[in-house]
Amino acid sequence: MYNKVIMVGNLTRDIELRYLPSGSAIAKSAIATSYKYKSATGEQKDEVCFLDFNIFGRSAEVANQYLKKGSKVLLEGRLVFEQWTAQDGSTRSRHSLRVDAMKMLDSKGASDMTGDTQGYTPQGAYNSPASISYDEPSHDSYGGMNNSQPKQKIEQRIPEIDIDEDEIPF
């Protein structure tokens, strides 16, 4: 069986941080994503999905420190079915996302304006396209190394995640 979810969207509320009796941190919030499409009649439609999520450990503390309502984030994890008994005795249930990996997608400039991050740039954040170049040794026609030829520059482009502000409901 395979259970993996990747969501890119905006937080619908601030992070709520708590600590378990074991001392481990747990952060709770919700994410909103949207999908635009045209119906059979040609009418533009919006489909919005809201999903609660939980983050555990050090990632929960980082999320609490740097994320707030409206922050763009990529969450990767698995769906979990939760059941509980309400105060009126009825059984309640819902699906939520148990986060394994989180990437903050807000640009550094946008987060600096709020003054919340104090210059912190999360590792692996998608801030802007970057070029990475490195030297690769050349090979001769027999597969052996040929050091007499000049080293070639190979450029790798990292694609930018294009999230249209109009597609996000917040």
C-alpha cells in the first residue's frame, strides 16, 4: 500500500504549538489549495481544498517560529484517519495530513518585510531560479579520461514554482 500526499498552498491560520508529555513538539494548522478549471459549458470554476495537518518534532518548532496565516508552504506526508467521541457522545472523524517534510515557499524578500524571520532562509526553500555550474572532465572516444581538452561548463537550471496569487483563496 502507498499513502503519500504533496500539497502546495497557504496556511489558513497561525500555527498552534503544543508539547506532548514526552516533550516532543506538535504543531497543528490547516492548508488551503485551489484548482481552476473550465466546466463543460465553458464557465470558469474554482475548487478549493482545506486540510488540517500535524507536524512533529523540531520541524514543528521551526514551523511555529517562521510560518503564519497566509504563508506559502509545501507539505509532504500521509493522510491519517482520526476518530474521537465528542462531548455530546457522537463519534466524529476526519482526515488530516501527518507531515514528513515541509518547505517554506515565501520569498526571502516577502518574509523580511514582515520582520518575523530575522534573515532566516530555510534549507531547500524555493526562493528563485538558480544556476549551478560545475566542471565536468572530458572523455575521449574510448571512454578514457582526456585531460588535454579544456574543461566544459555545464549549467543546471532549477525551475521556479509558479503559483498564481489568483489561484490561492487567501
